[in-house]
Amino acid sequence: MDSDQLLVLYGQMAVIRRTEKAAYDMFMAGLVKGTTHLASGQEAVAVGASAALHPDDYVFATYRGHHHAMARGATPEECLAELMSRATGLCKAKGGSMHLTKAVSGMLGSYAIVGSHLPMAAGAAWSAKLRGTDQVAVAFFGDGATNIGAFHEALNLAAVWKLPVLFVCENNLYMEYTPISAVTPVPNPAADRAGAYGIPAEVIDGNDVVVVYEAVSKAAERARAGEGPTIVEAQTYRHYGHSRADPAKYRPAEEVERWMKHDPLDIARARLEALGVDQEAIAGADAEAKRIVDEAVDAAKNAPAPDLAEAFTDVWADGGAAWRT
Amino acid sequence: MADLTYREAVAEGIAREMRRDPTVVCLGEDIGPAEGVFKTTVGLFNEFGPERIWDTPISEQAIVGAAMGAAMTGLRPVAEIMFSDFLACCWDYLANEIPKVRYMTGGQVTVPLVVRTANGGGLGFGAQHSQAVENWAFTVPGLKIVAPSTPADVIGLMAAAIRSDDPVVFFEHKGLFASSGPRPPEGHVVELGQAAVVREGSDVTVVALASTVPMALAAADQLSTEDISVEVVDLRCLIPLDMRTVLASLERTSKLVVVEENPYQGGWGATVVSIVADEGFQLLDAPIKRVAGANVPLPFADDLEKQVIPTVDKLTDAVRALAAY
């Protein structure tokens, strides 16, 4: 990856980091209701993977999906407006933090039932195969999803039908509050299951955007060549707790410290410096990210509330909600 | 034209749509060369081949989840869940994913799929292969629900279901597979949500669905010898629910019996009668009766099963009581 492309990815990660911080701050200020599952610390997985995909590829994500939506073209303004229940939100304020979706750019949803979207991604890949396109589908999921039935059913189906699908696990070491290692008999919860389905797997540093980009590029190439699914297990760490109410006190201090020193933005910055990119350019990307997110916060705050009639739209394809005569 | 059976109508209905629309594909357990455990996919694999008729593993979540992903990306999948009892294995998709994704994304995606399933009892299959579970689907906003009673309706409603841009759960009644009726002409489509008055009468309206339609017609025949004139309404669909036809019938008869195979507890008839009580109270000259499945698991022995599901005798008793009221 050349320095220009890396600088772009760095900028995207910086925007996501600042958007998540803004979401956190607005939650604490009472401007965001419900819950949020912030992806700070996991930006490199979304950004590196998306950089490896084509614009018409499909992405399915989880309730911790802000970074995936933004990596696939959702703007911070659309995302924050959705979190703040505004009419201009990505899903017209009908989805919320856990369901960010940007279908026009192939980001087909964030699903809040753990593991449910892996079969969907397999189905989108099946569809691409049947329609004869070279599209691939990607399911991003957490380590906790590897112990639910849908994960195993999806892997088996994808393998036996040789589907162009990538299963990208963001292993952040914790399901919600419990370490994944406490409830899983193998050290790599996604990759170590791959052998049972004859699927190749790779465990990578999910905090290094270049490493993610390379692993996903290789997996996507395999998929487009008709060689079937790949599992990429990206080791990463969340900077916040599981959800907004969780201070994550269950995590040992030295573990937190070790991972905070292994920050995706720092790693990308070091790579940029090694490639000879000057400090000014990096600072410029940071300043641009700050500007984008500051403006997004203002725009979202000033956006109107949804029209109340929207409660009764979008149930059916005709736009309505009629269920009887 | 020669008659055809209900089971043949299922395959014929699917085949007609597959001939006119290359995006229609089928997936399910044993639907390919084996032609379905109920022989409802006879001829499809032969005519359309493995590119459009896909045998799956016994993985209900993968079947319906993949159908959802494919439906979101340009195909019109028809997924078979062998016995409707097994819908419980993939209920996440029917309850949380398929009916909600359009709404929670603010209308960004469309899910044009059909989930077909063999429903209902009377064949002595015991507690886990005999249930009438149309009321399960009826509890979920966002699903259309079809349950035909004749071969012609199977074909006409299958056409409408597959062409629908909304998700449809299509209940095929096991007890009707061997029944036969006229083969409808090519191009036969029965719009979703249009009930049929299948027998006119003046004393009592019987609202029925799927297996209870022939039951109601048999009861009406029997009661006609007692000078009781029964009007039979075949709802055909639960969503959209054609209450206009039910209320119009009550204008003629003033008395209502609802006969439903699903359990009394939470059965669809409860919603029908609640609407009548609310909007048609002034039409009624008698209390409303519901003949429904008993609130017990389904027993194995034929004589025991008859105790707990609707029968012609139970229905005639209910109608007689109302006629005499």
C-alpha cells in the first residue's frame, strides 16, 4: 500500500474515532438515547477490509457497526443524526445505533441478534454467484458470535456451496463482559473452527490497517476466483466497554494498557512516518477529521425530529403498513 | 382440463413462476432430486436443474438466512422449511430479521422471499410434526401470511407470493396434499388479501382457512339437510386480513363461527372476532363462537388427535347452537 492510500485510510479511521467520541459525549449529555456499542479501537478492521473491497460488494455488520457503516460511505452526520433520533438519520431514526445501514453502497445492515447475519452474507454471496457477478459478501462479527448456531450453519453452507463470502471476526477478547476464552475451548474462536468446515483461516493483527487490507484482499481474491469462503480472525480491542453503560472494569489494567499502546491510529501513523509522510500531512488528516466530525455534530444537533407519520411507513414494499381491509 | 392435486399444485405453482422469472430460485432440504418429502417439488429439479433448485443441509437458520440475503440482493428465493414445526429452529429470521429489516433501515432494503412450509395435523405425526402454527407468524408485524385451501388457490397465491416484494410465509396444509381440484389456466394469480365466499348462505357465517375450509363445506352440506344455511368464507391469507369480506358476510347472516386449527390460545380467530366485536357488533344477533385447536400438545393416536383439533362434528355443533340462538 502506498503512502497516499494509507493516508486516506488513516483519515477514515480518524473520522470514525472522533465520531465515536462524539457519540459517547452526546450519550453522556443525554442527546443520544437507548444504547450504543462503540467501535473505538476497532477502526482498522472496518477501514482496512473496506479498502480491499469493490464498491458493489456486500457488507453485513453487527450492532457494533458504526465503523462499518462509515467505512462503506455513511457520513458521520448521517450516523450521528440517526443516534440522535433525527429525520436526517441514516435510517430515518427508525433503526438507531444498532442498525446503521447504507444499502446504496452495499452496506446491507447492522444486526443486533448475535450471529444472525452470517447466513445472510452467505445468501448474498449465493445470489452473486447465481447472478454471475464477481461480487463478494463480507460478514463482520464479534468473537461472541462464534458459539451460536447460525455461525456454524453459515460456515457449513458457505463451504459446501463454495460461496464468495468472507467471514471477518473482530476478536476483541470479550463477548460482552465475559472473556471469550472462558467460554470457548479453542484459543482462536473463529479461526480454530474453520478446519471443521474445510475453510482456510488466518489470524491477524486487526489493529494494523495494512495487515487487514492485505488479508481481506487475499480472501476476496480467493472468493472471486471461485475458491469459496475464508475466515479472517482479526485480533483487536475495544477502547470503551461493551455498551455505553459498561465501564469495562472486568478487564485487567495491564491488558488495557498493552492494547491502548497498540492503537490502530498509532500503528498507521508509525507506518506513514516510516513511508516518509511528513508530520504536517498527518496533522492535516487529523484536522480534517476534526472539522468533518465537528460539522456533523452541529448538523445532527440542528436536524429536525422525524415526522410522526414515519412510524407507519416502510413496513411493506409499497411504503405503507396496512395489514387488513 | 384435468384436475390436479394440492401437492402437484405446489410444484406447478412454483414452476410457473420459475418459467417467467429467472430470479426465482428454490432452496430447502430434500427438494432437489428427492423431489421433496411431501413430493411438493416433483419435476422442479428436472426442469430447472441444480443452478435453481438447491438442496441444503439440515440447517433451518442457514436456509432462511441465506434466502434473506439473496432476496436483499436481487433474487426471489423460495425457501422450504419441511415441517412448519421446524420454523421454531429459524424463528429469529421470521421474527427479528426478515419482517423488520425494511422498517429498521428506513426502507433501504426489500426482502422479496417466500418461506413455504407443510403445516397442520390430522395425519398422526405427533406433537412435533403436526402443529398448525400460522398463529406464530400472525404475531409478527411485517410478514404476509398465505394458507390456501384448494389446488387452484395454491397456484394463484403462489404466483402472488413469489411476485410480492414483501416476505410471505406460505402454509401448505399436510392434510390437503392429496385433495384435488381444477387446474387453473396459465397466468392465474390470486391477489394476496382477498378472501373468498366459497359457499353462500343466510343463517351463519363460518370463517375458515386452509384445512378448515373443506371442513366448513362438509359441515354446511350436512347442516343444509337440517335447514340451516351456512355461508363459508375462505380467508386464504391472514395478512393482509380481508375483514371487509367477513363483515359483509355478517351483514347477511348476523352470526359468526370461526374455525381455526391453531390453538385457541392466541389463535388468529381471536383477532378476527375482536375486530368483529369492535366494528361489527351491531351486525350480530348471537355470541361469536370459536372452534379451534385445544390448548394441549398434539397427541399421536388418531382418536386422541381428533379430540384436540377441529372436526366437522365440532363445527356442526357450534353452528347448530348459533342457528338456534
